[in-house]
Amino acid sequence: MKTNLLSKIPLFSHLPIDELNHLQNTLQVKSLKAGEILFNEGEVGEHFYVVTDGELHILMGAGTKEEMLLNTIKPGEYLGEMSLIIPNGERSATARAEVDSVLLSLSRDEFTTLIETYPLLSHGMVRVLSERLEMTNDASFHELTEKNRQLQKAFDELKAAQEQLIEKERLERELQVAADIQLSILPDVLLEPPGFDFGARMVPARQVGGDFYDVFRVSENKVAVLIGDVADKGVPSAIFMARAHALISAEAESFEDPSEVMKRVNAHVTRLEKATQFVTVLYGILNIDSGEFKYARAGHEPPLILHSNGSVERMSHETGMAIGFWEDIVLDEQTVNLQAGSTLLLYTDGMTDCRNPKGQPFGLEGIKEHLSGYSGLSGQEVCDRLLKSLKDYQDGAKQDDDVTLLAIHTK
């Protein structure tokens, strides 16, 4: 059976029948299980093998992440000759059985004798070695080409990631500048005129927002009170907010009537602004001698009054028009006399629109319900408690809009 097999192997096919019979008695049978190693890269080779059944893979870097398949040896093919040709030669690769396999083994001395007896075997081996070398070169070339492609891809991805990181850092710096600008606009300390105290809180939905507020004197006995909400969020709204605040502050120095200030500001904004941004504003003047608060409302949320008896009243149901839409603006103009123990609350719609995990908004009724329990508290205490109530209601749900509160408490 061996002779028939050996005669079909190109390397031995031209040998005389007597030599084939001799090889039949000389060659040793070696069996391998799937996954078993025949020899390892770097070992000194002492045997030459012919595969009679199964399949072996010739590998570089076997068992590592860099493992590379050089060749597949199938029945009728041989392996291990290189280390026998070179004295004390080491295996140049690892041979591993991919399936259960059977091999015939020839020792170094037997292999040398066979080659010396039949020199033509050397020619056949040289041809096969050349083919294998070419296959190895092709495999190495394709492997190197693929690694170069992967390396180039990784380099391109790294370069893109670096560019994104640089852009991200640039945007973060710009956001920080915008946040600093916004904070610089807000008052560091609220005024405390005789008979009154103020409170305020603001929580942006992003690093910077479009809400703003201010409290500043316009005369010895009059204090300007301002709250606004720019449509949208982020850097563009912060820039628009800064412009609106600056215009209101400037016009407040020239005009005492809140509605006239709002109309003048709207004229500037509609003349200068080319985008679609707009801002809702409530601007009023508090007379600290009489307790009268006269205000103009441009599309903003109507204020709420917490009376000393705990009842809550909404000041107006008129709408008014936001600043920045049209040149001719319609405002909601109101006057209210603040009584002792009462609190006037101004807020942005982020307060009413804030939702709990079920998607239910806090709403106007939510504000009124909590506000009714804060009678007798200072303006700052009212703002702090309202914001805490909102956070409790929100219960970790995402905040979609800026939240701003501004309170005037009459002592």
C-alpha cells in the first residue's frame, strides 16, 4: 500500500520499485490529532515528512497575534526538508495539523543517503522549494501590503481623530469664553434697596444658554428689573443674549418708561439682526418708595405674585410680541403695587416646560402649587426652594431648556 502511495508522489515516482519497497520498510508512520504541532519554528530539524492523509499548515509566528499562514501541505506533499539540507538546520516555520493527519517520517541520515543515491531527487526538491519560496514571497507580499493598508487606515483614522480633538478643544475654549461672557453679564451681587430683597437662580441646559437677568439702579429711588430668554441655546444664543442685554442697559439710561426702552431695543435688533433669532423679555421699573412696579412684557411669561396670605396670582394673560420679529412691536404693559409680605416672581419657560421621567411638564400649576407654600420667605429663598422642587420633580430626566428665576420680595 505504501509503495503504491509513494509511486504516486512526484518526488519518488521515478525511483526503482526496489527502492520504493525499501522506503516502505524504512519510513515510520506518525499520526497527529487536529491542532497538534508536528514541529515548531526554531527547533533543530531531524526528520523529513510525507503527508499521506490529512492536512498541515505551515505557519510563521504560530500562536501569536501576528500568526501568518505560509503554505498548506496536503496528501502526497512533503515538508521538513530545508532543515535537513542545512547542517544543524533550524525549522524556519511551524507545522500544525489542521485535521487528523498521517505522515511518513524519514530520518536525517536516511534522507542524506537517499539524496546521494538518487541525485535526481535534489532537482525535484529544488523545483518544489522554488515553488514554495515563490508562494511564501507572494504570501509575504500580500501580507505586507495588507498590513501597510491597515497601517495607512489606522494613520488616517488617528489623524482624523487628532483633528477632531483639536476642533473639540477649540470649541470647548469658545464655549468657555461664551460662558465667561454670560457670567460677566449677570450681576455678581443683587441689590438690597430699603424695604425689598431680590433673589435669582439660573441653570443653563448647556454650558452656555440664552437666558439672562439683571437688577440695576436707574435713579436714587428706582431699580430696573430684567429677565429674558433668547430662542435656541448654545454660543449663538449667548452672543444674541449679550447684544440684547447691552441694548437694554444702554436704552435704560436714556428712557425711563419700560415700553419705550423695549421699542427702542426692538428697533435696533430688527435693523441689525439678519438671522431668525428673537428674544422674549420682561423689563420693569420698581419704585422703592411707593412699591409700584411698572413693566413692559415682550412675549415673555407673565409674572406671578405670591401674596402674604399664600395665594398666587398671575399678572396678565396678554401675549405681547417677542423682540426681533417685526419692526412694529406690540407689548403687554402693566403696573402692579407690591404690598408688604408679597413676592413677585419672574421666570423663563424652561421652568414650566421641564419634564419628569414620564415626560410630564412641571407646568404653570406646578409653579403656583409650590410657590403658595413660600409665603414669608426672602426672594432668594423662594428661588432656591422652587429650583429644588423642580429638580426633585425632574428626577434625573434631561433638561431641554435653560431655567431662570428672579424674585422681588417686599418686606
